Amino acid sequence: LPSSAFEWNALKATPTKVGERRAVFDSPTETLENLEMHVTTLNPGEYAHPPHQHPEEELTIVREGTVEALVNGERKRLGPGSVIFQAPNRLHTLQNVGTTPVVYHVLKWRSIKTGPVLPAKP
């Protein structure tokens, strides 16, 4: 992935069962095996997905709305501007606990050190 700029209006919104998703990029970089970014709009009351885990580290930035995030086995209520870091192989999920859609940005990366999916850690 070279240096790039991505215009919001050019990102295709793909409907999902719980809202919509905009893929920004999903590609190797000069220093990472893979870097992926997407933007999710999550309807009120919906979960992004069931609790799951993966070997990549993940950073989520809440842009609009209120979420409840599963972080280290605890549920955290967070609003706009909040940042969530998920370490590898930790169970995590997000739920929209507000009355309006939630919009959040997700960055996931895989380095050469990233290993396989391991048993979940709390």
C-alpha cells in the first residue's frame, strides 16, 4: 500500500444485516504483512458481531454514537472520540447502546510476528 488518500464519498457503502460497512483498504505495506481499515455504521441495539478473536491487533475509533465494548472481559460504555485497542487473541465485540446509528473506524494489522489464532484470553 503506497501513501494514499481516500475520499469518504468514494467509499462504497455495503449494506449488512446490522447496518453498513465501507472498506477503505486491505493490503500489505512496506512494514506490515497486512493493514486493513473499514468504517462501520451500526444500527441501534445491534452488535457488530458475536464475541470473537483473531491474531491481529485492532484499533477502533468511535466517530458517532454510543457503544458498549467488550474489553478484557469487561463491558465499557464509550462515546464519540473514544478509542479501543484490542490485543491479539482477546474476545471482543461492540454493541450500539444508543438510539441513533453508531459510526466507528477500525484498523487491524498483521506484522511478521503475528501468530495463529490461540485460545481466547479474558
